[in-house]
Amino acid sequence: MLHKNSPKRYYIDNAIYFITTVTYDRYPWFKEDLLCRLFIDDLELCAAIKNFTIIGYKINPEHVHLMIQPKEKHDFSEISVR
């Protein structure tokens, strides 16, 4: 059951989506270059497995902005959950 104020998601074929995610308790994990590199490597692997294109990203110490474009039938909810 959805909460009555659940955000609505609109899926558009070939759209580019802007997604922001924050680290737990806003801990600045990405102040370390090694952890940034690890995140980028994981993101590229995920893009290959989940079939999406990385358009761009910005890594901040405690959060990340992504621009992705799902391919084929996938939407960004399916990419992030599975």
C-alpha cells in the first residue's frame, strides 16, 4: 500500500534522469580519493549489468549526483532496486 503522500514517478522512454543520493548520516566517505575511485568502478560495473548509460556524475564528500539514461525496458526504479 502506498503512503497517501508518496512521490509520483514518471517514466519516459529515452529520458535522462537526475538522481541524488546521500551517505548514511551524511558521513563524508568521499573525501578519500580511493573511495571515490571505488564508487566510480562500482557505478560503471552496475551500468553494464543493469543496462544504463552514465551521462554524468558529481561526487561530493557526503552525497552523489547522477545523470543516467536507462536502456530498453528498464526504468530507474528497477536499476536501483535489483
